[in-house]
Amino acid sequence: MIKATLLVTIGSGAALSNAVINVNDAIDGIMMPASWTAADLTFQVSLDGQTYGELYDVPISGVAVSNYQVVAPPAGAAIPLDVEVFAGWSFIKVRSGTALLPVVQGGNRALIISCMS
């Protein structure tokens, strides 16, 4: 197994990152920046890099579901992520906060995504 890293940035005054291409890699963790405006993490995913949807942790089947969410990660923390939740998606965006309650970051925030190949 080869480890790779992807850099994603949430810009100053923004809550949603740039898109990261993740072809044939399995996302298994994320490193939080040392400077982080306190917020949960949620994710958007896409197959084509054009149309994004909210990432949910269970299939939508007529019952209430929630976003795949990392609750209140501390600044500088290394957070494991569920590889299966991210499997099959070619593009990812990271959000500070949730779709309904995004949290604007007070400066550029670079997050490092860990992947297995």
C-alpha cells in the first residue's frame, strides 16, 4: 500500500474548499490546520467535477439521514475517515460547517487529506 496526500484549501472568508481530484485513491484521514475557526467538517462529492452533492453516510432510503460529518475537529488534529464512505467518488470538496450552517474561516486554511493507493 502506498500513502499519498492531497492538499485542499478553504479560502479566507469562505466555508467550502477547492475541489480535489481523488482518482483510484481511498481517503482514510485528514489533518486539520493549526489555525482553524471552530466548525464541524462536511463534504461534497462529484463524479464529473461539475455536479456536486452532499455526502451522506448512509444510502437515502426514505428515512432521515445525516451528512457524513466530523464533529468539532480540533486545530492541528489528525482525524481518521471511513474509507468506504468516500469510495467511488472522483472529486471532493471539504466544508467548514454544514450545508445549512456553513462556518466562514478567518484565513486561508490548508487541510491535508491522506489516501491509500
